[in-house]
Amino acid sequence: MRILLGGVPFGRNNVGDEAILECVVRIVREARPDAQIGVSTDDGAATAAKLGVRAVPLFGFEPPYNRDEMIRELREHDVFIWAGATGLSDYPEIPTEMLRHAQAAGRKTVVWQVGMNSELNPAKYRVLPGKRRRLLDAIAIASLGLFRGVAWEERRRIARARRRIAGALNAADLVVVRDPESRIQVEACGVSEPVHVGADSALLLEASPSPVFCREADKMLAFPGPKIGLCVSAQREIANRPALVAYLDRLVDADSRRVLFIPMNPLTDAALMEDLRRAMHHPERAATLTGRYEPADILAAAARMDVIVSSRLHLLIFASIAHTPFIGISRGSKVDHFLAPYGLRSVGSVETCDFDAMHAETLRLLDDKADFAKRSREVRRQLLARLAITRGLLSAALQTCI
């Protein structure tokens, strides 16, 4: 059996995506040890060497790719698995096209632990400032407000995306989403076939036993007092940077705590967070984990923190694996969905973060680590149970080719 994993921008410097891929390969290999696994990635040589898979180009994402080659690869595999992340809301048109091509060729298709926010990606489905918006605004003015062109165009885009989701998922052989909230959103698109709830594949990641970090990070990790790990996404930066820096200053002003910036993108996140560190009153009381690291290394760093603060979902997932207390900053509803089973709420969004609440929650969790760990172990048990059930469904689906 030849199985192709794709539909996620693998190989694009996102530690969370690479953690998903590593764990999905493990899951598929355990289900079908005899299968040849292919991965659609932008980092083919490294992926093939690390995971022992056959790498094919990253299909569906910019820069332009060869659509004929994508269709040929889908036809040459027996199964296509849309392998995770939040693509149902972030970039649904890409993987649903891949599903449709595979289905048209009579291949099995699986949607595996994909998430869906309550809102489709604003960058893709809102009419942003530019020529088209000016035209639609002009039409609205000419119609004396009777035709609200921008709202009409946004509804049209969203309706089209939802129809494509429904069509592709209704024709799939197995659909598994990563949380109950995603199932609600998927079913609202018109998906009438069974939608199973599992959990993020990255929950199976194991920490590196002996990671080697940059000198500055090693020094910070050796600090005997409380250490706060922080990651803010450069994709959607926190709006009030001065207030964020002020929060960091409050944490370290007494010289009893330290901050380690943990990028989930070693390029964009790291540059942003190094700027934040330099803006602090005491930049020497913080460090940025610079360089490229495997997901298992980042998990090992998260395990050595006393609290994690993040707008990146997968650093929160890493913290949960290690039962490190964590604070989420909402960047789409996926963070809120992950926090809910822990009885937690985000401290606001990247647009409207409550820094006073974030400071108070940091101090509370520093004093409440044992209680948090107890709750975390129970939630992890539940998530792994869901994941185990859906792994059984995947194994059954992969036993035969169409």
C-alpha cells in the first residue's frame, strides 16, 4: 500500500506542523508496517532522512507548484491522508482540492485530526483593502447602500469554501477532527457523513533526552528560580507591543524570575521575540532559543519551564505533554478549544490581550503547579483515549485498498 500524507505546509519552519508529521508517520506506520509512506513537504531531503519516507513536493501552497504532478502523485498512491493542523479553516480550498482529485481517481481518502476554527481565515475570506474592495465600496455607494458589496463578496467566499468542505468530506472514507468544537463547525458546513472526534497527533511526541541548546538558552535553563517560557506568533503579532514588554519587565524586575523565548518558527518568531527581549529593561534576564531544533527538543525545553505563555497552539500542546502550567493567548478559536478541558480561558486575543490578567495568571500558576499537573494528567488521559479510538478506525480503514 502506498500512502501519501499532505494537505499541511510541512517543511515550512513550523515546529508544530513538524511535530504533527512525525507523530502521524508513527501512527500510520504502526497501522500498516508494510506501507510505503510519502510526504508532501517543502523540506524533502531532511524529511526523508529523518522519517524514512519518500518525499514529494509541497503541493497546494505558494510558491506555484505543478498541479499535474500533484494529480499524478495522488493517482499513484492508494490512500491520501490530509494529515492534521487547522486547515479546515486556515486554508480549506487546498486540501479539499487534493481530496477531490484522489477521490476522482478512486483512491481512499482520510481526514486525520484536522481542526476548524469558528471563523474562516480572515486573510483569505475577508475583502482586504485594495482594488477589489474599492470597487465594491463604489458599487455600494452607487446603489445608495442597497447593495452591500463587501459583505456580499465575503458571504460568497465563505459559502463556496463551506460547500467544498462538505463535498470533499462527505466523499471521504474516514473523517476525524481533533476536538468536539471542530466537529460542530464541520457539520455546520453540511457534512452529513460520520465525523469522529480524536485529538492532535502531536500529543504522542516524546521529549529529547539530551537536547543541546544555544549558550544563552542553556544559561537561562540553569537559573535556579522560576522560569517562564513565552512564544508569540509573528504571523499575527500581539497588537500592543509596549504593554507586552511591560508585562515581561514586571516578571523579571525583582530578579527572582527569568524568561525564555521559545520560537515555534525559528525564523520569524525568533526575530520578533529577540526584538522583545532587547526592548526589556533587563534584557540579560531573558534569552531567546535561537537556532533550529527538532520538535522533541522544543518539548524538552517546555518541560523545564515553570509556566508557558503562548499564542502558538502547539507550544501549549507541548506544555500539556510535560504537565507544565500554561496560559493561552487566543489566535483563532483553536487556542480556546484546547484550553477548555483544563478549565482555563485565554487571557484575551492577540488583538486585545489583557496583560494584567496574564501577569496575575502567571503568578497563580507558579504557586499552583501541583494542582495543575493533577488536572493535566486527567485531561491527557481523556485526549489519548480519544486518539486511541480513532487510531483503531484509521487502522481498519487502511487494511485494504479500494
